[in-house]
Amino acid sequence: MSYAQHVMDDLKQKYASEPVFLQAVQEVLMTLQPALDKDPKYQQHKILERIVEPERIIGFRVEWVDDKGEIQVNRGFRVQYNSALGPYKGGLRFHPSVNLGILKFLGFEQIFKNSLTGLAIGGAKGGSDFDPKGKSDIEVMRFCQAFMNELYRHVGATIDVPAGDIGVGGREVGYLFGQYKKLTKSYEGVLTGKNVLFGGSLARTEATGYGNVYFAQHMMQGRGDSLEGKTCVVSGAGNVATYCCEKLYHIGAKPVTVSDSRGMIYDADGIKVDVLKQVKEVERASLTRYAELVPGAKYTPVSEYPAGRNVVWNVPCDAAFPCATQNELNLEDAKALLANGCKCVSEGANMPSTLEAVHAFLESGICYGPSKAANAGGVATSQLEMAQNASMQKWDFATVDNKLQGIMGNIYANAFETAKDFGQPNNLVLGANIAGFRKVADAMIAQGVC
Ligand code: NDP
């Protein structure tokens, strides 16, 4: 039995109740074996056994009072996964589905993604089962303050720097930052994704979505093609999806779908990004509102989806950008995309495709950009925010965007070249995993058993 399989089997026994965590680890470990065979030092130093276990898991109670005066209790977590390459870095997710297994999957992915950026950042993730949906601004503020009342003990500008994720945008980061400052009397870059008024970086809001499109463009150009003139489907309607749509227009492509947890929009003329921002960022409404504002757009509620499917993936397209959540694209969806002629899938969300769907994409030979490479632009730009905060500088939009483009180009080249070295040039899953892994593993070996 291979080393990777042995570690995986052991993990399956220990963490049977954390299926998405096991899925994320499996996807990585099963591609690492060629690198492990090539260099026995990783097994000698028990790197896999060590890297799959978080350095630290912090769990805490979050209690707060809602607008009716009732006490509410939520669970809070921070998984500080790996600090071999730098301070812990990774977002906070506020969503009712959040549990430790989901945060471990996200934190584990974050280690390799952060390594791929080439920047000095370790991997972490955190969050809560709090649901910001339907809460007043004041309730969200009270919750964020209560969450930070515990989290502040464990984070800091050179210790652990959280950012946003699902349910955590500029508003939440602002409230979290305000409470950190009050508790510690320290005005420091402890969070990224901040408002530009108090240390936020220009282009951070756009970075994950823009970066995903830059990555997809590199994949297409690597095949002598381009996204220009292409019809694209996008899932999600939040931060990543919105700026993915915006950048697609910039490069001459046309996004025709977006979706949220209640339904999807098909707009054959192209998604109106200004309307999407108004609906999601200003009104915080559902996509039915988009259909009201854009009469030609077709809205399909989730209740009309075939069981287990997201109908976004049935829309004929040249390129697909899953930007909502994990496991939102299964084997059936992958088959529908391929049958309709899709040539490129670039993941904005974390692990949006099931393992079976990933295999279908790899076997088909289309361009497939796994999330830890394709969506790394967000965390990379967070690191640029940290650099600006530490040096008390403020870069203009073009400076940050140029650096982001450079980083996405480097990630693509690194994943592609590594995959080529191992004889599978178009397998960016293998390339990204091995390239990300080797840096972290070599740093762990150099830092000793500690
Ligand atoms: P947002 O909260 O801004 O948006 C999430 C979107 O996905 C919303 O439209 C939401 O719908 C939809 N969604 C969430 N859960 C589900 C679900 N279970 N089923 C269907 N739709 C769902 O989050 P982000 O855009 O920031 O994050 C999206 C993805 O990108 C996540 O996987 C995240 O981990 C990943 N990511 C984000 C980064 C960032 O910088 N923000 C960086 C790297 C990765 P609704 O509004 O109805 O809830």
C-alpha cells in the first residue's frame, strides 16, 4: 500500500464524521504519490501524518442578544492549520452549515493555496454557524463583537490574520476590526478585506473573482485559445461570482447565469453586473429581485431543479465558473457541461466540484483549474493588504491589480510546469497540489519537529 493511501485510510477511521474534510484530503494525497516516490524524505519525516493535523483548533461559545432582547448562542471556531510558511491566513465563514469538518476542509486547502501564491502566509480558516441572513445590521454588529470577544486572544498581525468568506464581507470585517481595536488598543492589520478607509486594499473586493478569470485566461491561452467572445456560466451571486462576471466582460466574454441558495438567473443578453450589485450588495435581496429589475431574465427557483442538480450547469457554454460553495457541481453536472461543449472550468468557490466531477474534467482533457490555484487571487491580495498595512503604505488600484495578475500568472506557470515535470502537463490538480505541498513540506522539515 502506498504511503499516501496508508495515511488516508488512517484518517478515514479517525474522522469518519467529517466527510468534506476527508474529500479535500483525499483529493490532495492521491495526487502527491509521484512526488513522495521521488523523494523519500517526506515519508521519513512523516510529513503527511503531520500536515493533515491542524496545529491548533480553537472552539468557543458566542453569545449575543437579538433585537427582541432574546439571548442567542452560536458556535465559533478558528482552525490554525499550518504556520510553516508564515502567519496563519484564511477567511471566516458565517453560515448555518458551518461545523468543524467544513472548517478543517477549508483550512487544509488553504495551506496549499497560500503556498502556491509564493507569499509568506500559513493556512487557517474559521467561522461560525451564525446566519447573517435576515438579521438587522445591529444584530450582525453585536454578533461580530461577541465573536471577536474570544477570537482576539488568538489573532494578530504577525500571528493569524483572518479575512472574509461566505457570509463575511466588508460590513462584518469592519465590525470585527472595530471590536479587535477596542479590546487590544492596537490599530494593526489583523484582518484583511477591510474598508479602504481604515487600511483595506484597493482591489481586494474584486480580487478572487478577477483572479479566477485571469487564471482561466491563462489556461485557455496555454491551449492557443482565449476567453474572448466566449459564453460563460457562473454560479453564486456573492463576492466571487459578482467580480468574476465583471472581469469576464473586461476581457470580452459574456456571463449569462448567476445563482444563489434559492434559485438561478439566466440572462441571455448577459448578466447586468450593476443590477447584481444593487440586488446583492445594497438590497441584500434574493435573485427574484434581479428578475423584477431585468424583465428579459429568466428566474428558476431551486424547487424546480431536478433532484441534486444545479440547472446553471445545463446552460450551454464555452466556460464555467463555479463560485458559490463546495460540492455544487457533481458528475451529472460535469457530464452536462461536457456534452454542451464546455472547454474550460475554473473554480472560484472552494472545492465546488465533487471528486467524480473532477475526474470527468481531467479525463475529458478540457482546461480545468482547481480552486486552490484558480481562486488564490483573494488570499494573495489579502497578503498585499498586509504588506501595505505593515509598511503604512497605500497602493493604487492598478498597482494591486498588476501584482494580482502577476501572481495568477505565476501560479498557473508553477502548476503547469510541475505537472509537466511529472509527465501530466494538463493535470493542474496534480501540478498545483505537488507545487504547493513541496514548499510547505520542505519548510516543515527545515523547522524540525516542533
Ligand atoms: P458570499 O457569501 O459573498 O456569496 C456566496 C454565494 O453563494 C451567495 O450567492 C450564496 O447564496 C451562494 N451559496 C452559498 N451557499 C450555498 C449553497 N449551499 N447552495 C447554493 N448557493 C449557495 O461568499 P463568497 O462569494 O465570498 O464565497 C463564495 C465561494 O468562494 C466560497 O466557496 C468561498 O469559500 C470561496 N472563496 C471566497 C473568497 C473571497 O475572497 N471571498 C476567496 C477564496 C474562495 P445566498 O446569497 O442565497 O446565500
